[in-house]
Amino acid sequence: MSFFEELNSLIQDSPTRLVAVSKTKSVSEIMVLYNQGQRIFGENKVQELVEKYEELPKDIQWHLIGHLQSNKVKYIASFIQMIHSVDSLKLLFEINKEAKKSNRIIPILLQMHIASEETKFGLSLKELFEILEYYTAPNSELKNIEIQGLMGMATNTQDEQIIRTEFKELKNTFESVKKTILLSKENFNELSMGMSSDYKIAIQEGSTMIRIGSLLFGSRN
Ligand SMILES: *Cc1c(COP(=O)(O)O)cnc(C)c1O
């Protein structure tokens, strides 16, 4: 069995879905997984994403998983299926504006800072609550985005306990937001966590979307 098949049998009876992270990989490498049934692919650079979108079958669901600059939202707004990496109110308003132009409601995840490393992007709890306050305000302009969940990246460490604790914390934040501020938003259901090095822990801790690149496609240069 290939790793792709093993992974699919691991998650087939669970709420977890696979985002195949195809950054730096060619369209022909992507087609190998496409031909085995994979439809959700994740990219982290806008230009590369747009090029692949143009060349590849139109039933692929493209997810942006990497840091997004506001001035690039316009290139993906017409087709992107989900943006995992929203980490500012400014970006959220920009996505909303471009989604409106395309007459769409774009599903997004808010990226939380859960790792102990300084360098990783993501929101603090305080920033999360600020954004949710704008989103849930009765007169909110944010009508063309839908916040469907949270995303996070754990610390890059061999210490499983650290990773598990960070995923648990993200899950707790997700649950408490779902039960309170976003109680009326029935599509707030996604928890995007887990990559090649830590997806098993992420699944155990309640991930609904694992983002896997190197284990599927081989390591990147
Ligand atoms: C590259 C990337 C992944 C996949 O990483 P692998 O270790 O290759 O599985 C997942 N999430 C994000 C945000 C990434 O940039």
C-alpha cells in the first residue's frame, strides 16, 4: 500500500480530511494523486497556486495554507476554496472586498499562534477575540467571508508532549469559541492542524484537516 492509501484508510471513518500540500511540486506529480482520487490540494504561494489552478482540472479544491499578503488576494478570490492562514483583520477585510467583487463567500480559517517559536505567524487569543467581535457585530460588513474554523502549527520539535499540548490548546480555543461567540454559526467546524511530522498526534487531538506535503510527494529542496 502507498502512503496515500494508508493515510486514506486511516482517516476514512473519521471527520479528518486530507489537504495534499503540493507546493514546489509539478503539475504531473499533482496529477498522480488526482488520478487516485485526491481533490483537495494546498499551496502556500499565490503565484504558484494561480499557475497550477490554470493548468489543472477545475474540480480541484485549492486551499491556501501559507501567509497571504493583502495585495495578492485579488488573484485568488474568484476560485479559492479555503484560506487557512488569515492572521489579521486587515487581511480579512481585503478578502471580504475581493470576494464581494467575485460575488462569492470565501471560507476562511483564522490562524492561531500556538507554537513556542517566535517566528511562526498567527493570532494571539486577544487578537482572535477582536476579529470575532467585528465578525459577529450586528452591522458587520464581513458578509463575503465565512469563518469556518481555526488553524495552527505546532512547535517544530521531537517532543511529542509539547506538540500534543499545543494541539489540545488549539482544540480548547476552538470548542470554547464554538460554544459561545460563534454559537449561531453552524459552519464553524474546522480545525486545521497536523503536517507530515505530527499528523498522527493532530488526528488524536481532533484535527479535521491534516496538511501533508513531504510524506505524500517526497521531500522538497
Ligand atoms: C509546507 C506546509 C505544510 C506541509 O508540510 P510537510 O511537513 O511537508 O507535510 C503544512 N502546512 C503549512 C502551513 C505548510 O506551509
